[in-house]
Amino acid sequence: MTQRKLPDNLRRETLAVRAATDKSQYGENSEALFLTSSFVQSDAGSAVRRFANEEEGFIYSRFSNPTVASMEQRLAAMEGTEACIGTASGMAAILLMCMGLLKGGDHVICSQSVFGSTIRLIGSEFGKFGVETTFVSQTDVAQWQAAVKPNTRLLFAETPTNPLTEICDIRALADIAHAAGALLAVDNCFCSPALSQPVKLGADLVIHSGTKYLDGQGRVIAGAICATKKLIDEKLTPIMRCAGMSLSPFNAWVVLKGLETLFIRMQAQSANALALATWLEAQPSVARVYYPGLKSHPQHALAMRQQTLNGQGCGGAVLSFVLKGADADSARKNAFHVIDSTLVCSITSNLGDTKTTVTHPATTSHGRLSEAQRQATGIVPGLIRLAVGLEHIDDLKADLARGLDSLA
């Protein structure tokens, strides 16, 4: 079937719906799902050329599948990168990145406020193979600069961070990385390309957990890396071919469909989050609220420059708040009481769902960190994280008030 070529310079909202829709064989309007492990070659010569990368074509779904390719092309278009490679999960994306870019003797500078599993993977697991990691303050650019060594190869940050929503200055970190001959990777999970395009600020790689906002409904596990075609083809694809941390066609298809509604979901969920954060600041039992959309946030101005939706600064859909408590034990008890008093929110550590989720980071997502690591990153016993969904804002306030009011 003859395909019409999309116009150039389409906006991200249109790319989320229309990018990579040129693979139709029968005129289908919804992207096809190719559930197959392998692809038949027309002849032995074609097989030789495809295995040698001399001819384009699909071979084996561990590293080449039309549905996965469609998701990769759409996400790359939305992030403004040349290419993308899908992975089995967000952590698989970070694993693939590290395997492709690092070797024994290399040095990594990483934010101390990244996801707990990321800290363990980069700091501990890759340490077994001679990769050295220095963890620094997410927001102190001087610490990043001071940590640079002759063997520094990678700087890694997520912005906003989980769960305290700290914002890093992407442009400043990119300048530090490039002056040192290193690369900057940014985990864009919380913002998604609806709010932020890190490559436009100088980042070299963009990491995604497609499990979160890209899918948007908590249905599948998925990940991705967006970067230049050269970096992906030369550094990442060879590892994917043999290591197998590949994204399944079905999960890629689900993410494809999720991307179509990404912008309207992020707009509605971010609006709910701002309203909820503003309300929480006024509650007598709440000591502090962490949300980039609030003027009280330490990096509010930076967030409003780096994170935009419809031309306006946007804080995103994740917030955290700390409950008052005389000591650590009472603060944790109060946090558990508020969480257990909810009837609408889902008690789960996932985020990015249309359903609001609530969790206690110190004992879940960051529970495997040492107490010293949690203290260094502000993960205190009275901290609660909310990933705000699409429920009516008044119902969410009432759900939280059920526990908060009894603490006042």
C-alpha cells in the first residue's frame, strides 16, 4: 500500500499519534502487532546480507521486530533524537547503557538521589567489574564539576528525582560532561517527552521506563534509550543482539497506544498534582511538600524553564510530603496511618498510572539503601510519595484528609 509522507516539523502532540505509522500493509489505521519470534527470508543470500547488516530487514525479535521498531521511531521523534532502542524495562535500559559505554577502569558521576535500584546497579554491581562511581548532590553543580576525573566517561541524573523531585540543571551538567570528553545521560521518566526533551538542553542519552507515563495505565514493563543513531548502532545494538534485554512486541504495542494519549494525560494529572500539592501545604499535620510546581520548591524556577507543557512551566504529576512527628518512629507510624487510611489511592510503588498511587519510599523503593544513604538523600521515615492520577481532585483530597485530619 502506498504511504503518505508526514509533513516535517510536526509538533510533539501530533508525533505522539502519527509518528511511525508508515508500516501499514493492509491499510490498518491502528499499528499492527507482530507476534513472531523470527522472520522468513526470501532466499539464502538475503539472509546473509541481513545478518551482515548489509540489507535492511527483520531477522529475529530479540533485536528486530516491526512493532518494537514503530515504538522506537515514535519515541525518538517525540524526544527529538535520531534513534531509540527499546528494552525489557527501565532498569534494563540503564544496564544496556552501562554495558555499552563502560569498561573496567572507567569512572561515572551519578546523582545520589536517583532511584534506589539505579544506585545499586551502577554503584555496586558495576563496581564488581572495576567501574568506579562517585555519587554527588543532584542540585550542586560544583560537586559534579569537582568529581570529574581523567577517566570519567559518563554523568547520570534523573530529573525530577524519585521521590523528592529534585531538579538538575541539564545544560550545566552537559557542559561539564562534554568538557571532560564524557557523555550525559538523563532519566526522563517523571517528565516524559510531554514535558521535557533533555537532548535539546545538551544531554546525549535519554533513559525511559516505559512502564510509567509512556504506557500510562500500569499494564506492562518496558524501557528505552533515545540517542544518536551512531551511538545506538555502534554501542548498544550489538549488546542487545547477544544479551537479550529486549522489549517484547506486545509490550511495545501497548506503549505505542499509550503514547497517543500521553499529552492529555500529563496535562490533567499535572493539574491535579499542583492542586493537591497546594492543598497539602495548608494541612497542619504536613511539615513539608516537595513539588516542582510550587514556588516553595528550591528549584522551582529551573523546573519551570526545563519542564513545559503547552508553553507553560509544569511541575509534573509526582509529589512527596513529610508528616510531622516527634521522632523517627512516630513519623513512620503517622505515615503508615495516612497511607492505610486511603480508600481511593492504590498502595503501590509504581507511578505514572491513571490511578493515583501512594507509597512509603523509606521502606519500599529505597528500602534496600543503607540508613546513611537514605539520610543523605532526604528519605526520612515521615515521607510519603504520591503519583497523582486522573481521579477527581476533591475525591483525592478527601481520601488523604481521612488520615491527615486525625493527626492534626
